[in-house]
Amino acid sequence: MEKELNIYVYEEGNLPVFHDAPCDGILGMEGIFINDMEISRFRTRDPDEAHLFFLPFSIVSIVHYVFERETRLWSDMKNTVIDYINVIADKYPFWNRSRGADHFMLACHDWVFYKYR
């Protein structure tokens, strides 16, 4: 039996959309969680030891930096996430091994699942 949960945090992705998010306001939990995952005692640097895989992108940051309010189109935001997952799937065997079932992200929004499924 495992004594400790091991979570691998993918290194791919650049600030400000990946590995960072605002830590204040009503949606601040997303940023707090992403920042905590970067330094967590549950984090492993060895993906072969991982039980779970964290996708460190921020929906708050994607909305801020990618979403074009004038057009109101969601496609650029959706494509940012799809492109990130494709990079992960092409570079590592872990996504393909489980078809993403052991991967997770955090979003403090009630509309995220609908937009990204």
C-alpha cells in the first residue's frame, strides 16, 4: 500500500497562463492551488512515481490573456487548452496510457466543464 500520494506537475507552459494565476479575489483559489502544487510535499519530479498528473494552467489567466471580449468567441481559449494537452500527449506516455483519466486541473468556475469537454 502506498504511504503517500505522488503528483507530477508538468513543466511545460510559460507564464502568465501556465504555472501562475492571481491569488486574490473570488477566483483566487485557482492561483493558490497552482502555486501550492509547485511546492507541495506531494509533488514528485519523477513521473514514473506519480499517481496523478496536474495540468498547471489557469482558466483565470486564459480568460485574461487569451479571450477576446470583442468577439465573445471561446475558440481561442479552448484551443489553448487543447494545444497544451496535445503537447503533453506527444511528449509523454502518461496521458495516452490512461487517456487522461489520472490527469487533473483546477478551475473555480461553473462554466469550465461545459466549455472544455
